[in-house]
Amino acid sequence: MILDAARAAASRLLSPEFRSVFLKTLGLTLLALVGLWFGIKGFFEWLAWEWIDTLLPGLPSWAGWLGAVLVGISLAGGLALLVAPVTAIVAGLFLDDIAEVVERTDYPNDPPGRAVPTLRSLVLSLRFLGVVILGNVVALLLLLVPGINIVAFFVVNGYLLGREFFEFAAMRFRPEDEARALRKRHSGTVFLAGLVIAACLAVPLLNLLTPLFAAAMMVHLHKAISAREMN
């Protein structure tokens, strides 16, 4: 059931129906990352360079050049860590668009889901952001613990991402409390599906597509679970 949902979601990612949502998500994500780059760089130059020059006066010219290179490398590394959270909050604004495409193209004979209200959608976007940040902060902290770091990344992100994306898909067809209860009844299946999402999140560049893939996959999984409960 999980592999079928993942396969169905992956087959749609670059389809014409998904392309417009993907391009909007990618464009806004890149703009946000560029803005963050210049914002963080400007803040650092304003705050740090003056402090360093005061603390260590008379540095040779090559030290400033070397410092700029090191700062650039550090900023690039920090920006790489921000790709997943930024993509999560941007894609969160378009999750209903993804769900509607999946429901319309793959389940044309089923009643369509209801779009999550705008305010609630914004709350969900912020919650997705918090979930991704929390998961990656915990995973980064556990990187210091040999033997469990990679496992921790997948377990934390698999649980959190599986929970959030499944409940989003379920809320298009049922009240939030009922969606949460359905997720708890099938917590093992949802967690395993979350591990698939976490695997995508761990791959550079592919993580740009992860929220869209996760939303589509969980629509399929919710449909399969609902059909199983009815039988």
C-alpha cells in the first residue's frame, strides 16, 4: 500500500498538471533563499566585521580575504540546512493544489475533498516549518552520538512528516479530530510512509520536491486506508 502510494505520487511529480505548482514552489523557494543569503550576509558584515576589526586591529589584507571565503563557505552550509524548512513553508501554501490534482486525475469518480481554509492553511504551513526544523535540529544534535545519528534522522523526520502530511490529506475529507484518530489507528503504516518522505528529504535537490511528493503520496495513502476501513 505504501509503495503503491509512493509510486503513484512519484509518477505525477513532473506531469503537466503538477508542473505549474512545482514551478511556483521552486521559484518562491529560490527567491526566499536568495533573500536569506543577502540578509544573513549583510547582518554578519554589519555586526561581525566591525567587532573583529576592533578586537584584532592591524590584520593583514589577506586575512580579510580569507575570512570572507570562510564566511561564504559557512553561509553556504547554513543555507543548505535551510533548504528543507524554506521549501516546507512555501510548499505548504500549495498543498491543496496538489491534493486537488491527485483527486481529480486519479479518483475522478470520488467526491472531491474540501480545501483547507486559508487561515488554517497558513497555520499548517507554519506547523510544517516547525516540524521540519525540529526534526532536523534533533537529528543534528544526535549526529554527535555515534551509531544512532542516521537512524535518528529517519526516525524523527519519518514520524513528524508522516503525521503532518497524512493528517493534512485526511482533513480534506473529515474533521481534524477524526483525521488525527484515523492516523493513530494506522500509526505504523503512516510512520513507514513517513520514512519514505524522510529518505527524499535527505537527498540534496530532491528535497525541493519532497513536500509536493509527500502531499500527493499521503492523498493516495489516505484513500487506500479509507477504502480498507470501509471493507
